[in-house]
Amino acid sequence: MWLKAFHLIFMVTWFAGLFYLPRLFVYHTMTSDAVGIARFKIMERKLFWGIMTPAMLLTLLFGIWMLVDYAGALYGGSGWLHVKLTLIALLVGYHFLCWQWLRDFAEDRNTRSHLFYRWVNEVPVLFLFAIVLLASLKPF
């Protein structure tokens, strides 16, 4: 149960960052003064490297640890787990997209509008619903 508790704690932390970083991008695109832009760059960098990425790595570590511990008895041949792992792989890809956007902002190369980031901000919600429902209900 400790593994699951730590997995959930870091998953919640990771998702908090995934929800917040694109929101910072929205505000960053709407900012035009140099002080504000510099502030957003710092906030985005600290969120990504200080919270999101360590939380992602720890979520994956504890998740893999649970898979190794319980693989044969609990999860063998479970279709829901394969779908969940696929969604997690896509979520990691989304995390790396956020890194690319972070680099674009850091180097003043962003070409996307605040509306783009408003829509992108909804993507983790879909992943969260699907992953939690799969893990809780184990439908197939």
C-alpha cells in the first residue's frame, strides 16, 4: 500500500503541474512587458524542472515498482492495464511537448496564441479521467 500511496501522491503532483504550466503559457502569451515576461520564464522553468519532472519520474518509478511487485498475480493479461500504460506513454509525450513549448518561451520563439494554450490546457483532464477510471474500475 505504501507504493500505491507514493505513486498517487506523485501522480497528483505531476498532474497539478500539467494543469498549471499551460495556464502559465496562456498568461505568458498575453504579457508584453519585459518584467512580466521574465517572471513567467522563471515560474515556468521552476515548475517544469522543480516540480513536474521530478513528480513524473517518481510517479513512473513507483508505478513500475508496483508492476514488478504485482505483475503476475494481479495484472497478468489485464487489458485495462495495457490501455492505461499506453495512455501514460502518451502523457509522457505530452510532458515533453510542454518542455518544447517551455524552450520556445525561454528563447522568445513562441508563435502560438493564448487560445492554443487554453485548449492544450484541457488535454491532461482527459488523460486524468481515463487513467483514474481504468485503474479504479479495471473494466476489461
